[in-house]
Amino acid sequence: MPDVPELPPPLRPDQIALIETSFTSALRVKAELAQSVYDHLFRLEPQAKDLFPPDLAIQRAKIMRALSTIVRSLSSDRELVRVAEGLARSHQRFALTDAQLHHMETAILMAFEDRLGQDFTTDMRSAWTSAFDRFIQMVSHAQDRLADVE
């Protein structure tokens, strides 16, 4: 596994279970969840809208696939690093900043709150936040390595 410095601690099994439970619940309303993610993202980062096509159908499917892959990879740092590296490569031309990655995190969390309401508990939100803390650092590290290669 590539060296990944100073990551927050791995998720506990109970945190992974909360993420899996909330994601499974959200799959019942996945189209609405995906739309809500982009609605929130464009409010947080209005300029980001210019990076996407007017019809977000393909992009909404991509975000749900990405979230599904991340959720499936949470118990394996090796797999999670691989996913982070893939995301860094596929978004390399955008030179995403940590702030932009955190805006996407916020948009996703807000979308879960919108769609799951009270079923999206404080513990679930905390588990997702812990997962994003690790994942965003992995993506940032992968972006740094890609920039060093150029």
C-alpha cells in the first residue's frame, strides 16, 4: 500500500455499520439523494456548476457509484487508497482543493439529512465525517503524488 501520512484512525466496525445502514436506506431514494448532492454543492460552490453538463443524469449516477465503492471499501485501507487514487486521477485536470473536496463532503451529508431526515442520526453523520476525513486525506495525498510525477 502506498505510504499515506498522518491519517485519522481507521473507522471502527460500528462506524462502518452506521455508514452501511444509512447508505442502504438512501438507496431507496438514490435519484433524489444524488440530485440533492448537486443542489447543495452548487449552493456551496456556485462556480462548480460550470464544470458539469446541463443534464446531470450521468453525473448523478457517477456520484452514487463512487459512494457505493467508498462504502464497500471502508474496511480496507488498501482498497480505500486505490479508490482515492482513482478519484484523484479522474479529477486531476480540475486540480481540486481540499476546500472543494470538503464542500462535496458537506453537500453529501446535507443530502443524506434531506433524504433520510431523522433516520440520519448524529452517530451516522459522525461516522460519515470520520470516513470523509480519512478519504479526503487519501485523495489529497494521491493528488500530491500525481503532481510530483508531472
